[in-house]
Amino acid sequence: MHTPELSIEFFPPQTTEGAEKLRTVRDQLAVLQPAFFSVTYGAGGSTRERTFATVQEIAAAGFEAAPHLSCIGSSRAQLRDILDEYDAAGIRRIVALRGDLPSGVGTAGEFRYANELVEFIRAESGQRFRIEVAAYPEWHPQAKSPRDDLIAFQRKVAAGADSAITQYFYNIDAYLHFVDEARALDVDIPIVPGIMPISSFSKLARFSDACGAEIPRWMRRKFESFGDDSASVKAFGLDVVTELCQRLLEAGAPGLHFYSMNQAEATLAICERLGLMPQAH
Ligand code: FAD
């Protein structure tokens, strides 16, 4: 099996305790030698300062940091300022997204879709940033049709994206099909599967409904059968996600992007089982 490129996602902590904990988590996860740590960005710029501070801290500690940046609800001038700030801070990779406005909050702004943000970043900053975009193996919940979603993805790549990270999924066939369809459209950038470790089922179920990721019936039924037995939930979660990763890598996935939820334990356990701890090589 090839050595996959790993990346790990955080959200910007809200409190000083959260920031302190994230430093510990980051240092624990650093043993995996990830290509980068990414940091999410709240709808309409609501975490602008916290995302920036978190990214700066990661970079200052000597790691590659990739801020997420969403365009919905923002003006060109605001986005230009943010790009300048990141450039001055030595950031070289951005995860470019449309984002979602919470219902009833703010206005759409000057951008409607992520391909427009990718175009804007390229027009403003040339090749200064490596650009990651989102991909949806089970299709984005607002997509008119799978075909429309695939074409929207192709548009982001044509606008200048270098690489893609997928929404998480537990059905490997969805990912393989998506990659095949993208390749058939001559989209040749890496499409890195997003991996959501499972440590609590009820949270995952709520979240999955909202973002359109399917938890297959056989998994859902089994998780439900564990009730409050969190040790069994974790053990089964570790088994299924490790097996998913193993099969993805065997099928040629170029890397794995972990949605860590600012926790180290599950990501480390999965990578250890996969033999991806550097000392295991
Ligand atoms: P787009 O690629 O613009 O697609 C959005 C929808 O519009 C799709 O249904 C697409 O089919 C459709 N579409 C695109 N172009 C057109 C067009 N020209 N005409 C008609 N329809 C079109 N959210 C955050 O708020 N902050 C984050 O930090 C964040 N990080 C994420 C990281 C990853 C890896 C992923 C997968 C998602 C992340 N999200 C984040 C969630 C993301 O913002 C939402 O899924 C959002 O609804 C779509 O963003 P997008 O960049 O995929 O949008």
C-alpha cells in the first residue's frame, strides 16, 4: 500500500481552555506527520478572527496550516483583506468553500458559489495559494441533480482548484463512483476522502442528516442497539472507520483527511491500526 498523505481538520476554539486543549491535541496528532492541519471558518465570517488566530498559531508551531474560507455573505473587499492577511502570515493553502448562511441571517453577498471564490483567489493571488475545494460523493443536499453537482465540482476545478476533500461518507462505493465520474470528465486532481471518526452516535446521526451524509442502515441499527454503552459505540466505530480507510487506500485514495472534531484519540487509533504511525514503517 502507498503511503497516503494525511491531513487533519480542526474548528477554531471558542475559549482559552479550548485553545489550550487544541494545542495538546495538535501536538498529539503531529506524530502522524500530516501534510497540513486545516481550520474551519464560520458562516458569513463569524469566526474570522478565531480562524486566523488558530491558523497563525499552528503555523508558528512549525506546521502547515490551511484556513477554510467561505464566500457566502462576504464582499470582494472583505475576502481580499483576508487573503492579504493570510499571504502576509505565510499561509500557502486555502480550503475554498461557498459555506451556508444560517436561515434568516445576512445576505448572500457578492458570491453565489464556490467556483466564483476559486476564480477570485486565482485572480487576486495568482498561484500563491494551493486551493482545496469540497466534493460530495453522496451529492450536496441542495444539488438539483447528481449530474449538476458533478458539473459544479468540475467548474471549481476548472477555476483553479488543485485538490479536493470530500464530505464524509461510510459507503465506499459512493466515493469510488464519484471519482470515476470525475475522471470521465477529465477532472484529474486528487480527491481525498474526508473521514469522520465515530465516538458518539447520536451526535453523528444529527449532523449527518443536516449535511446529507448517509449512515447505512446496518451501521445505524447496530449503533442504536448499543444505547448508552459508549464503549461499544467507540469500539464498533473504530472497526468500521478503520475498515473504510483500509479499503479506500487499497482502492487508490491519495490520502485521508480526518474531521478530528478537535479530538486526537479516534484519529490516532485509526491510524495506528492502519499502520500509519511513522514509527511503524
Ligand atoms: P458549492 O461548490 O458552491 O456548491 C453548493 C451547491 O450549489 C451544490 O449543491 C452545487 O451543486 C450547487 N451549485 C454550484 N454551482 C452552481 C451553479 N453555478 N448553479 C447552480 N447550482 C450550483 N462550511 C463552513 O461554513 N465552514 C467550513 O469551514 C466548511 N468546511 C468544509 C470542508 C469540507 C471538506 C466540506 C466537504 C464542507 C465544508 N463546509 C464548511 C460545508 C460547506 O460550506 C457546505 O457544504 C456548503 O453548503 C457548500 O459549500 P461548497 O463549497 O461545496 O459549495
